[in-house]
Amino acid sequence: MAASVFDSPLFAKLFPTGEMGRLFTDTAALRAMLLVEGALAKVQGKLGVIPEDSGAAIHRASLEIAIDPGAIATSTGQNGVPVPGLVDAFRKEMEAPEHSAYVHWGATSQDIIDTALMLRLRQALLLAEADIKTILKALAEHAAKYADQPMPARTYSQHATPTSWGAVVAAWGMPLLDALNELEQLRASSIWVSLSGAAGTSSALGTQANQTRADLAAALGLNNPMRSWHTDRTPILRIADWMSRVTTILGAMGQSLIGLSASGIQEVSLGGSGASSTMPQKQNPVAPSAIVALSSQVAGLRSCLHTAATHQHQRDGAAWFTEWMVLPQIMLSGAAALEHAKTLAAQVTPQTQQMETALGGHGLIHAEALSFALAEIMPRPDAQAMTKNLCRDTISADSDLPTVALAAYPALDPATFHPSDQMGQAPEQARAFAAAVKAL
């Protein structure tokens, strides 16, 4: 097995990361760093911090030159960061020493690495946003179509009261809708440019340091924090926490789909995948299981990332290195969960006959409704006690609760035992979710 499932050709289809996988590669990281170096030089040239023609030449070269990650591996190992090796290689490739001397003017490695990371995280959020909208659209179609389709709700994995398939789907979708609505504020509070020099004081950036940072933010389409955030990792945490929550939301959906597709229940069909090597009758819930596994991984990684956010002094190598190891795994775990969820949302099919059959059995799913119906003719505690007795009688007689209860209390309304009359607000919740998604 590869060190990471996301880098494994063998497991690439089990944990697919889609377009986001391309953002977390060495090539993508170096390309983003070169874009930052080029934009910085161009901005500094226009401000007169460096010669304008040098700034233009560096910017142009940053769009044309590619650096092989392997070529600067030794330098990265020696320096702990890739920027010194990248700058040296870039200057050599420029073959214009009169201009290349101004590359990386006044900046520090962390400025370049963090700003380049934000360029990739910005794109990652755009990809996640598109995936969530796709998932929500599919879930909303289910919610609208099956708002009134009764099925057993479950608490502690046991039948509780009737609900609807539309409401179940809406319960998966509403927190995703909340996460989608948070994105605008998340971007404003976290997608930041970094430019504050060696120790966060901007001392080598000159008197126009603040203007340089503002102009660099504008050039790259990032937000200007108007301060140094070298050791303030809360922007990273906010983005990672958002992706972690999305993955957790999808994990809950995956857990429920595993249960609903179990043998003897099979109230949903997941599509055609999940074959067993020896049991041809089986359709294993592969995609939901992968989502749950990804959610579990993210839960642990998130804790590690928060620990790594406690930087010492003005820069902390150990904490920073830990972030490099953990953050991509969180983002790619979220990407893979979203990929699976898109497929599931499009392919999952409710088995309505099985849902209705599951409401039957001894009819004990109507026990709550019966207890409240009886409470209209006797004190509530007595009604609850009587309902328990009737449930016991039903099981011992191998009968069903409606028959036993109506025989004991003929005045009861038979609608007490109709699932469609016992779903409460479930249909309305399903329709409200579908309407909210349609309004996006």
C-alpha cells in the first residue's frame, strides 16, 4: 500500500480526489510560488521599490519558467523550505542577472509559501463549492419527489416513529446548505495574502510595505489582512475546519446509507458497485464506507492540525512542517468524500416497497402515537404504561399493535396507525429544503 491512498494508483478510484488532487502536488505548489514571486516583483516595480523593467521581466518569466521539484529537493532538505532553492533555480533560468537580482525582494520564505498556499486553497474551496451544489441539487430532487414517502425513522438504529424519505434526505442536505452559505464569510476571513518579511515586521520591505502588501493582494485576488499572520494559523484552521465539517456531514450520510442498505433492510439501492469476491449475492456499500473512513481520518487530522497551530515565537519550523503534512490530507479527504457523495446522490434509489414493509411487522412503530391517543382518555403516565402493556401483548400474541389496541379501545381513531398521518413535519421539512436549494 502506498504511504497515502491519495497518491496510490491502486486506490485512486476508491478515494478519488477529482480536480482538487492536482492542487496538492509539488508541481502545483511551485507553480503557485512562482506566481506569487512574479506578482510581487510586478507590484514592487510599479511602486518603484525595484526597477519597473525588472519587475515586468520577473513577472513575465514567472509565467513561463517551470522548476522541477526534484531539482531543488537537496536545497529543500538543507534549508527546511523550498523557496531558497526555487529562487536560485528561477534566477538561473531567467538568464538575466540585471533583473533576476530583484526576485524575492524583501520577502521571506513564509510569505511566498503561505500566499501560494492560499491561491490553492481558494481554488480548492471553489471546487468544493461546485461539488456541494451538485450534491444539494440531487438531494433536493429526492426531497421534493419523496416528501410524503413514509419509512421508519431510527434512533439508536432501532425503529422509532414514521418519517419520510424526503425528510431523511433533507436532514443530510441542510447542514451542507449551511456550509455552502458560510463560504463568503470564510473567504473574507481566511483567504489572505502574506507579506511581512523575515520576522513579521516588514523591515526589509521599505516604507511602502503596507501598500506593497495591499497591491499584491489585489494582484492575486486575495484579501489583505493588514498585518502579519506568520504565527497566526487561524485562517488555515478556519478553512480546514470548514472542510472537516463538510466531511463529517457526508460521513453521517454514509453511515445512514450503510444501515439502510444492510441485508434484511435494503430500503435503498446504491447502484451497481460493491461486488464481493466470493459472495455473488452481495452488494457492499463501498462508497458510503469510503466516506465514513475519510470522515474518521479527518477527525484525527483536525486535532493534529490544531495542535500544530501553536507556533512558538515569530516562526516555528516544527509546527509549520506538521501543517504541511496534515492540511493536504484534510483537504483531499474532503475532496474524496465529495466525489463519492456526488455519485451517491445521483444514484441512490429508495426502495419504496421495502420502506413500507419495514413500517409493518408488529406495528410497534406506532407506539408513540398510540400513547398520545390514549392520553386523551386517561392520564399521560397511565397511557404510557398501557401502551407498553399493549406492545407486550402484541409480541406475545404474534399480532400487530393496531389490531390489539383497537380491540382493547374500539373508540380509537384508526388514523392513529396510518404512517402517512404520523410523520409530523417531515414532509414540510423535505419541501422546505428542496425550496431552499432551488433558491440558490
